Amino acid sequence: MLGPAELDGLSALAERGFRFAVDRVEDLKLDPRALAERGVRFFKVPSELMLQRSRGRGAPIHPADLADLLGRHGIDLVVVQIESEGTVVDLLDHDVRYGQGFLFAPPRPVRAEVMASRRADEPDESEKFLIDVVEEREPAVVRAAPAPGPRS
């Protein structure tokens, strides 16, 4: 559902080594090859969607086969909203390698010293880079590494 400007922006970022995650997945209708070509490296699916067998019927792919399909295109499946050990046990049959949720760690505020170390009036190097890409200028010297992978 992205327009030409958004696709160009994604392409520019992907060419510079940025990786992307598809989040808030509501169904399993996907084209993994097209996602991989656009720089998507993580596909985040709610645990409820992975485990609801009734929704899996008639879907283009069974949730148990999703990790393998995505993996063939270099995309890691990340199951999100994992809130109980029972959910983890149920996901074992789905070849899930990455998970996020309250079971592992609840959201926490950013440490004050991290926030104090950044000057509010000056963007960091990655923000300067994004500004340059959006404004179609040559990027500033970028020292920031591409985004890290998901936390398990």
C-alpha cells in the first residue's frame, strides 16, 4: 500500500544497509520475495494469530509453515505478544526462533542518563541521515550502524 515516494525512500534506506520489520500483521497473506527485495528482514506476527487454528483454515499458508517460508527469503519470523509460558510451549511446533512480549520483559522507561546524553536541539547521526534522505540531499557522514535484530 506504499506509494512511489515511500518505495523510493525505503529503497534508499535499504541500499544503505537498513533493515526493516513488518509489524502489526493481521493476516498471513504475504509475498515473501517482494518483502525481502524491499529490505524486510523481520516479520512480526501476534502469538494469537499464530495459534488460532480456526483462522489458519483457508489462509494462504498454515502458521506452522510460516517460519520456513520466510526463512527461505532471508526473513526472520518474530512472534510478538507472548505473555505466558503456555504460549511458548504452543509455539514450539511452529519453528519460532524469536519472540517478544511481557513474558520476557515488560516495557521500561529509557534510563535518564541515556536521555541526558543527547542534546535535545541536535539530531544524532542516524537522524541527520534520515533527514538527508527525505530531503533528497547527499547524506551526512553516517557513523550509525544499521538497526539491530529483534531481541529475543
